[in-house]
Amino acid sequence: MNTPTLDMPMLPDSELQIPESRIRDGWHAHAIFRRLDFYDSASEIQRANIDYMIDGGKPYSERALAEAGRGEDANVNFMEAKSEDDMAQTPFIEMTTVSKRLWNVTSNFGDEREQQKNSNIISEEFTRTVREWDEDFDYFRLRLAQQFTRHGPAYVYWEDEFDWRWRADGPTAFKVPRNTESRASAIPYCVCKRTMSVDELYAYIRDEKHAAEVGRWNIEATKRALYFAAFDTGRPWADYSWEEFVAEAKENDIEFGSRGQQVRVFHLWVREFDGRISHYIGMQSGVMMENGRNADDITKSACDFTINDDGVPSAMTKNKKPAGICGNGFLYAHRFRFPAFKSCIIPFFYSIGTHGTIHTIRAQGEMNFAPIAISNRTRNKMIDCTGASMSIVVECEDANEAEGAAYRQMGPFMIKGGRGKITATAMPDVADRGQPVLDEMARLRQQISPNSTAGNAVDKSKQPQSKYQIQSNQNKDSALGSAMLTQFFGPWGRLGKEMFRRMMRKDLSEREPGGKEAMEFRARCMLRGVPLEAMQPDRCTIDAVRTIGNGSPQVRQYASERVLELSEDFDEVGRYNAKLDALAAIPGMNYDAALSYAGPPKGRTTEDASIANLENGLFQLGKKQPVEDDQDDWVHCQHHEKLVSEYVDNFNEGTIDGPTLVPVLDAALANMLLHSEKLSKNKTRQKEAAEVRAFLQQNGGILQQQQEKMIAQMHRDQDQQAQGQNGQTQDGEAQRKAESHAMDMEARKQKLAMDRAEFEQKLDQQDRNAAQIRTLRDLDAARKTALEAAA
């Protein structure tokens, strides 16, 4: 036997033979479902009480009050639980709403500049695709935030391996084994309770021939579940044929599905020994029987519950497996359907739990339940006491006098007749007793939830607060903790990764659910210049984007304004982004509106672009520059092309002559030649390398032509000088031209010398500025290190 570990369970033999299945059949799967449902029943009742309070349920039973003769007592839910629930969800909704991107997709395809461009485009289009899922995305992310903050565990899941669009639900639907650690890799199996309409379930076996060929749907069991749920005639159920069901389903799908009952099913995901996940679907009521003729024997349950007087399951009895189960007992069975647990279910855990287990996780609903229940009852008692103090008391000496007493209430006055006398009774003021209780409950809730709507206890000091104290209180009261952010953004990042993997499947078809949207995502990226190779999942990493302020609109606005104050030392792109964030942080403003005010974004000058610009200045002085291995060859070639094209255009227009053109072209083209050789070795830059070679060939001819002219002119000048030395006299006009040419050459040399000195001064100043910036950064890093050490 192999030694078991946490990651690799004990296998049945030393040959690593995997058993046929960890689930024998649908009967045993149903037993697992019933057992998980039974053990979670008490927690489910508590969750129902929490939901009842949040939905406005009254603190006391109306029936119990009436039976006790207190039917007129105040019985009001003041909706504090609803307010707390909304505020608990707000940070997570905020963080998935205001961000320009929900996930950063980083591609490692191409060089550094191409990677940055591709990653920005993919991230923008990926977020756009998810958000254009529209109301379904809004519904399921709100459902996720609701279950995550209210009950603790929340689950995102997929029911198939194709569609990238997901569903979300909470612990009332999802059941996991007791004492399971609160990490996804520790869940051995889980079930999810679902209801399906008749037409929704029928769609899976509508093409019966194809379903039989695939062999995963238990067609006979599914048929029996369908037409039993859809049966509404007055005839015995056994007389209702499948043919009649199909005829009605094809004639009127909507009306047919609306009058049918909901089919209550459960999904079961099981981790096999090799880590892959098998998927099963069964009926919540039990396994389908072959010869069942009525509602009592159409299904058989593997376990039965004993329900006590309070409606709580108190005991479970395991039944004997019957004969005549329809097929394997499942509606659907697919072994090894998903490659890993994260490919079908991604759990979100509000915390790790007291004992590190899922069932010990307590979220805001559980933690606020008792304080808010006390607060509701205290307020109702205060109202009752106030009502009693406003009542008119008639005092009677005995029962007979009480029977004869009569009065009539008219607004604040009363007309009395008969026996008894009106007594002025001063009722005690219970506000002094009840208000401290309310303040204490508010303080407890604020300790439990940093972003609680409960007000602080009254500050007796009345001392004015400084700006920094107010900002500190905002950070303390509104921001989420690092642990909470990790618990949410870790699974949120894995969700983005799985969606991206499904969108980029190689066998994706546009006819699949979600296939059209995924194809449009690819097309938009490619139209913006991203190659398909850069979007492959194995070339990309996906990380969740964390917004400024950690979900607090107040902190986000303050932080954005603070960044804007510091943006004077940023580059142009940094200042633009700071301004954009500050605009988007204004309440009621989003990024689309902020972009309409700020205008289109501008590109950031990279380090290679700055170096290429400096090299262009040196080329104008006739200085050649080496090519370093870590330089972006394409960026350098693009900047040098602009310089060469500018000088060639000026030469063609006659504004500069050949001697001015030649040294610039000689230095620039020599540098571009070295870059083109490096580009040719890069398989991803073959197109760019060809463009550079064509440019070099075209302008190299111009350089060679002008160099030959300069050489010919030099030879002519030498011949004229030799003739002068041999005693030959020069014509007066030729002598003046030679002197004028010499003066022009001297003036050009002086201008070049001045330009070179000015350029070198600029280079020296830039070097000094860069050194100063590096020094400031080192000092800032040292200061931060010292502060961290002191802390």
C-alpha cells in the first residue's frame, strides 16, 4: 500500500490502479446527499432565521402575542438587519463596479513593449466581455456578495465544462462534509440542491438519439421524472404516455413548462483519486423506480428523517437498497468531467473559521443576529411603555365597579360615565434605561463590522478633531482588513483565470452557450493588433484588480485626491491617471464619465524611447552609437526612422545640402543595421525586420550617392589645388568662389561645434537630474525601511 498524504489519498494497490468509481451508483449518491442535508439542518434553520430578520420579519410571533392577550403590543422590525446587510455587501460590490478592469491579464508573448500592449488590450476586452454579460453578471455577483457577507461560505460554480458564464449560491444550496477545512483543496465531495423547470430538463434529452450515443444521461429515468412532473390530467399517472408528453412539449414549450412542477435535483461533484472531478445529477426525492405507478413509489429514498415538533430533523434512518432501480439510479453521470476542482467550483470563504473548518465560519448575518434582535425588542418595549404613559387610567374599587365603568375616547380627551374615577398616573420614563442598551448593541455591531451603519456611542468630550484624526477614523471605520481582502480576491482571481481558460478553449464553438461572446472577445483583441498566440492561457497570468480604498467610497475619494496632490512630480501619463482616478472617485461618477472629461489617454515614454531620442541627437552630430543586447530593437528603429526621413525630406526640398545629410545618415543607418540584424533573429519580429531592411536599402542608396558626390568634389578640389601649386593662375571669379566656400565651411564647423556643446550640456544636465532622482528614491526607500523597522 502507498503511504497516504494530504494531497494524494491512499490508492488501492501498489500499481496505482484507480478504482472504477468512488461512487457505486445513484442509490449511494442519494444516501450521501441525504446525510449532508440532515447534518446541515440545524444550521439551515438558523440561516432561515437570519434571512427572515433581514427580510423584515417581526421580532415576535403574532399568533403567540394574540394568544397571550398582547395582540396590541408593538411588534415592529426596524430593518437594522437589512441596513447592516446592505452595508456589509457594499465594499465588495463597490470593488467589482468602480474598477476600470476587473482582472489584469498579463501575456508573456513577444518583447517587453509588445507584452505591455497586448496585456492592456486583453485585460480591457476581457473585462468588457464579462460586464456585457449584463444583468446576469450583476445578479450573480450580487448573489455572491450577499451569501459571502451574510452566511460566510459562498460558491461560484459551472454545471458544464463549456460555458464560461457561472452561477453563485450559498450554504443553503451547497452541502459539504462536516469538519472539512476551509480551503478548496480539502473538499472531497459536495452537493448542490437545484430546481429545474420541465422544459429546461427536457432540453437535455430532446435529441434522444444523440443523448443515447453519448451515454451519460439516464434517458428512461429522466423521462419518468419529466412526465411525472408535467402530469396534470385527471387520468391515472401510469396512463400518461411519453408520446403525449413530447407532443405537448413541442406544441407549446412556455405554457407546458409553466404548468409543470419544478424538478428538484441535486448535483454531486466527487474528487477522484487522481484529482479529477466526476459529476452526477440525481433526484432529491430519491432514485427513480422502473415499475412505480404513483407518487408514493415512483421514487425511493436512501434515507428518511424523523421530524420533531419544532420542525427540525432529529433522527435519520438508512433504508435498504430496493430492487428495480431505473438504470444506475442517476439522471446524469459523467466520470472525470472536470480536470480539477477549480474548473467546476470556486468557494469563497468569509474567514477560515474558528477551528479552520467550513462549518465554523461566521459572517455578518450570524454575528449581527443577537444584537439586532435585542435592539428590535428593546425599541418595541420602549414604544409599549410610551403608549402606556399616554393612556388614561380609570381607577375602580372592585369588579362590580369596573363592570359599570364606561368611557368614550375622543382624541386626547375622554368622556366618562358610570362608576370609577380617572387617576393621574405618571409612568416611568424608560428611555434612560433602554437607550444605554441600544448604544451598547450599536457599539457591539460596530466592533463586529467595521463598515456598520450603527452609530458610535455618544462622545462626551466634544473635542474638535483635526483633519488627520478624521481621515484616520475614516480608514478605521470604512476600510476592509487585509485578511478579508485576501479571502475575497484570492478566489476572485481564480474565477477570472477559469473564465479566461474557458473562453480560449481550442475546441470552442460559436454554437455553444457563451461561445458567441467568447468569439467576439477574441475578434476584438485581434482587430486591435493582439496575435492569437498572445492570448493562449499557458502564456497568460490573471490577477484580480484591487481598487483604491478597499471598497470604501469615502476612503477611495480621499486616497485619489491625495494621489492627485502628489502628482506634480509624476510624468504626463502619471498625472493623467491621477486626475482620472480622482474624477472617477466622485460620487455618481464612473470611469466612462471621467474619460469624457479627461479626454483620451496618452502613451508613456518608455526607457528605450528616451535612449533612442538621445541617440538621435548624437547622430545629428555625426557620432555613431553602439547597440546593447537589452535594448528594444523595434522601438529604436522606429525613432531613428523618423530622424532619417526628416533629414532626407529636407535634403529633397533643398533646405540642407549633401555634406550636412551624409554624417547624419551614416551614423543613424549604421545603428539601424545592427538593430535589424537582431530583429531578424527574433521569430516574432520578422515582419518588422523586413520593413527595416527595406528602409535601409532605400535610404542607403541616397547615402551612397551623396558620399560619391562628396568624394568627387574632394578630388576636384585637390586637382585645383595642385594646379595652383604648379604656377597656374586662377581666374578671379574662381578665387572668390573658393574663398566664399571656405568661409561657409568654417561657419558650418563653428555652428556644429556650438550645437555639440549645447547638446552635451543637455546630456550632462539629464545625467545630473537622473542621479538626483535615484538619490531621492534611495533616501525614500531607506526612510520606509527605517519606519518599518521601528514599527
